[in-house]
Amino acid sequence: MNQLEFNKNQLQMDYFSDSYRKFEEDFYRYSALDTPLTFLTDDIMLAMAKSQKPYFKLNKENSKDHRDHYFMFNVEPSRDNNLVRLYCYDSTKTHISKNRPK
């Protein structure tokens, strides 16, 4: 996925859903970053798309409790456009298995 594809809105968060509100709540609970989540979501989605992983890691250096946190997402094609991938927040974990399928 290159920047041009990203700019065509092929990666989207479900901003107006309960899952996004839960993501915001969990992110601010654990994050010690000064940057608001609003300014990070595009970079987060692009990183997940490029790595082909349905999660991103908030490392222990940037967390309030000094533990790694993995924010897990379900990635689904949009109902309106199969080229668009919709990221729906699922949960947060402090550990993931190395054998986790992509």
C-alpha cells in the first residue's frame, strides 16, 4: 500500500461506532503520549496495512503502566466498496502469541 492508495481513502476507521469509542477510551487509558489520537489514526492504519497485521503495538516506553499494549482490530472490506478496508477495534492485550495468524 503506497501513500497514493492511502489518500484514496482505502483505509478507514469506523469513527462513529461504539468500537471506535472503546478504542479511544482504551488508548487514552494506556497511552502516555501527548499527541491526541486523532492525529495518529492515519499513521496507525497505514502501519497496520503495510505490515499486514491486524494490530499495532503501543510500546512500554509510551504507556502509563510501562507495559506493551497491543490494540487488536478486525479488518473488513467495506460493504459499499471492496477496495476499502474498514478497521474495527476489537480489544487490547499485553501479550500476543508469536503463532498468531496474520
